[in-house]
Amino acid sequence: MIKRISEFWRLMARPARHLSLLLLTTGGFVAGVIFWGGFNTALELTNTETFCISCHEMRENVFVELKQTIHYTNRSGVRATCPDCHVPHNWTNKIARKMAASKEVWGKVFGTISTREKFQNKRLELAKHEWARFKANDSLECRNCHEFESMDITLQSPRAADHHTRLLGTGEKTCIDCHKGIAHQLPNMAGVEGWN
Amino acid sequence: METFIKKTIAVFLFVSMNSLVFADEPITTLRDAALDKNGPAPTMTNLVNTDIREVRNFAEQPPIIPHNIRGYQIDLNTNKCLSCHSRTAIARSQAPMVSVTHFMDRDGQVLSAVTPRRYFCTQCHVPQHLTKPLVGNRFIDADSLISK
């Protein structure tokens, strides 16, 4: 075994006999571009609403609920799609989230939430994962659009202005602490902090 | 018998006079289109979102909700309203606490939390739309009536 590895290493380390250096460098560069571009294109393809709702679990549960909310139906026509809130936008975090999401493929294969009832039973657990993620990154996906520094507090209703200055501005709370269930229905919230 | 005939004639005359008077008037009280047509839908209006408590017209009136409640979930799983208006939440939210009558069951026994019969807030409490009433009314509250 060790002999075979060392033979393979010697083959790899030897200078190329028939291929020119130009071919190897430019060829390698082009191949790299194609591979990298292809990888990112495929990644972006899995980062679309169309992809998310190609599974009935998403299409018939969470997507239906989203449609009635302000993030989908509103006066200004700005719409947040699944990945806007559920996938980090910067590359490293996105890859990390995508790797974690391989668990969801497992769930799909074994039908963990294949019916509405199964989904409802598992909803609290799944929701808790998302709340924990938002809490850990200080509601980054909310802040990609709704940054506190960019809010004109004076244009908000008195209640919203008060809460945002008193709780959000001081860093005492983050978005998800109060705004749970704005895009999807909530599971049984008994025992969840801030809910009775 | 004669009186019956007289009455019948009287009723007939009354009805026909009425129909003469109102014959040309289409029914337009609250209606923009003819009875058999669908009128244009009224425009959607915004909700009152002042966050300022409105006066109650009578003591038992459920106070109206002075803010938007779009998407507020009130069901078996959770009650969004109580996440601000419950006894334990008001320190954080500074919202008015639900009245203690909401903790009473029908025997007047005060429970530790909102009773199931008072759980569905929007059965009594509603937000208001920024729109003119379709019909006027002359309601005045008891205090104004007494002082008259």
C-alpha cells in the first residue's frame, strides 16, 4: 500500500514530459474557472425560492403561510424569498449553512416531515433551530434589510419607536426576540421566553 | 265583509301610491350599482395605528385596538396579543395589561391566567379603519345625556 502511494507521488511530482507548461498553466486556470463558476452556479441554483418549493414539505406548509404575510404581500412590492432569511449572504457562512442543510436531505429521504401532522409535531424543534441561529448571529438576516442604524425612528408608530430605541438600540434584544412568527405560523409557544 | 273589501282597497291604493312615488328611484342607499350587478369594490383603507388609547363610549365597551394587528396569531398554539398584554409581559412592552375580568371564569373565580372564554381577543377588541361610517348615528353616552 505504502509502495503504491509513493509510486503515485513520484508520478505526480515528476515534470510533465509531453504537455507544455503553457498548456498546464492556462488549462489549469480555465479548468479552475469552469469548476469554480459551475460550483457557485449550482450553489446559487439551490438558493432560490423555486428550488425550496420544489419539495412539497416547503410548498404546502411554510410557503403557504408566508404568502399572506408582509414579507410576501405588501404595498411596495419588495419581497423576501426563502434564502433571504434562511441562508446567510456571505460566502463562508453560506457554505457552512449549506453543509448543515445536508441534514434536511436526510429528512427528505426518510420523510421526517412528509405530512402536515408530522410537520406540526416537529415544528417547535425546527423553529427553535432557526431562533437559535438568528439569536447567535444577532438577527443578521433581518438586518440585511432592516438595520437599526438605517431606521428613521421618528417615522415609526410611537409603540414601535419606543420598543426599538429601548430594547433594540441598547442591544438588550435582537430582532428575533420579539418578531417570532412574522413569516410563518407559530408552534405551541408554551415555555418559550417572552411568550405566555 | 264590506269592511274587508274596504280594507283591501285601502291597502291596494296605499301600495300602488307607494309604487308610483318610488317607481323611478333605484335602490341606492348603500349601493353603487343596480341590485343585479356587482358594484366596484370599495378601496382598502389603512388601520388606525396611533397607539393612543381611544375613549370608550360606555363603561363596558371593550377598548378598541389602536394599532395594526396584521398577521397576529391567536389560536390553540399561541396568542400574539398576550406576548405584550399579558401580566408578565407589560414591564417589557409597556402595554396595558389585560383587565382582571379576563382572569375570571364564569363563576367569578379569579384564575392565574386569562380564561379560555376570554382568550380570543378579537372577538371583542377590534382595530379601526381610517374611513367614514357608511351610515351616521346619533349615539351619545350616558354622561352627555344626563348633563343635557
